[in-house]
Amino acid sequence: MRINTRETYRKLIVGTILSVLVFFSISFVTVLTQINSPLHRINDYYELKIGFPFEYYHEFMVDCPIPNSGWNINNLILDCVISWILVTGLYLIMKRNK
């Protein structure tokens, strides 16, 4: 059984591109669920949490004109790795079964 390395690299690159698109889509959906939602308007308190399954960005209002925000880089890397493993793995399995 001969392994075609060019085809394997192409599949990994396509899987990586798909995982990036899925990661951005999930992050965008987590923002959309919080923007202008009546569930997040409790006593004019503004809060934004981005990330699934782990929150990697958090913004909240302490003083009115300037919001406080913070990044959790470990959670960001963990979310990226999880999405890459899941999406690329599923893509490789689907391509193998064809």
C-alpha cells in the first residue's frame, strides 16, 4: 500500500481551511446570540462573551464610555485545536470512505 503524500497534504490543507471557517462561524454565532438580545439587557449592564466551548474573550461595562475586556489565550488555542481536530478528522474520515 503506497501513501500519496501530495494527496495527504492537500487533504490536511483543505481540512484546516474548513476548520478555520467553522471556528469563525461558531465565534460569530456566539456574538450574534448576545447582540441586541433582551436576555442580555438586565439593568443596562453590558456583557459580551465569545467562544465555544471555552470562553476566550470577555467584555463588560464598568464605566459607561469605556468597556473593560480581556482575552484568555489558552482557551482560544484550545478552541482552535478542538475545532481543527474535529473538522479535519471528520473530513479525512469522509474522504477515506468515498
